[in-house]
Amino acid sequence: MTPLRFALAGRDLPVDRALVLAQVEPAAAAVDAALAQGADLLDLGSADPAFVAEVRARHPRLALAATPGDAAGLCAAGADLLDVTGADPATAAAAARHGAALIAAGLEPGVTGLLDCPAGPGLLQRLAEPAPWPRLITLPDNGSGDAALAVAALAAWRGVQVVRTREVPRVRQALEMAASINGSRPPAAVLRALT
């Protein structure tokens, strides 16, 4: 996997496994809980710029995503990624103008961002096709349940670099397992049984 590079402050992230993008409510306790559970990045949803600035002040090296209402304000507050999936093209253009990387279903050449690949039928076939941008999936049912964990592991095996979820600990464990099986990171524990 190639490193993910986000425009505002060059926050490079680990490359030995897919990353967990935790969807959190705009509250300090939710941010702290997601980070304690192992989130690599935070999706603050439709948080206002003041909350983004508060999180940025408390966690200056953490990559933050938000859904733009005020693209300029969110970028000035410290958002690295703006989720413009489903937004009108003017919103995406404004977000890109203000220096944020984008999360979008389609990206223009020269734009930095994550390609949002919807989970569902045909996901593995779509992931087999080459893409010029790193890919992100949002897990069904917020990542709860065994089916969502299987989707996360298979998507990571197929090269998805970011998995968005509300179920951080179990998804992180599934991504670490997939990376160990794939050989991109060492296993947490090596057990050898010889008879």
C-alpha cells in the first residue's frame, strides 16, 4: 500500500494495514473513546468548524474528516478530508480550493483524496479494477455484526486503505488480522503447533 497523504500538514499514516476511520458524534467524549479504541482517523460528520478546531487543538497530528457545510471554515479549523460524496460539484470544487483532500465517489485528475466505494453486491469485483486513488469503504450497519467484519477483512485484502465504521475495536482487529494473513504486517502472536 502507498502512504495516504492528506493536504493540510502532511499527516502520513501507517501503511502496514488498512486504517480505521471512526465515525463519531461531535462530542469530546466520543472522540476520546474512538481514539482509545484504536481509531486511526476521525470522521466528525457535520460538526461545525469550532468543534473541528477544538479536536485539532487537542490532537494536532490526527487526520480529521468532516462533511462540508462551510468548506472554508472546516479547512481553516483543521479538517484534512472533506466528505463530498453526494454533494453538488460546486461543494467539491470549493473543498478542493481550500486545500482539503476529498472523500468522493469520483475524483478529478489532480485532486487528492479517497475514492468512496460503496459496500454491497459486486464490491470485490469493483475492487479488482485499478483505481488511481486510495479507496475507502463505509461498512454496512455501522460495522456491527460478523458480516460487516467479513466485508472489512475482504476489502482490506483487496487493497482498500480506509474503512469507515462506528465499531472501532472489532473492525481494527479484523483489519490487523487481514494484514497479517496478507503478509503486510507481522502477526500479533506467532503460535506454532507441531505434532
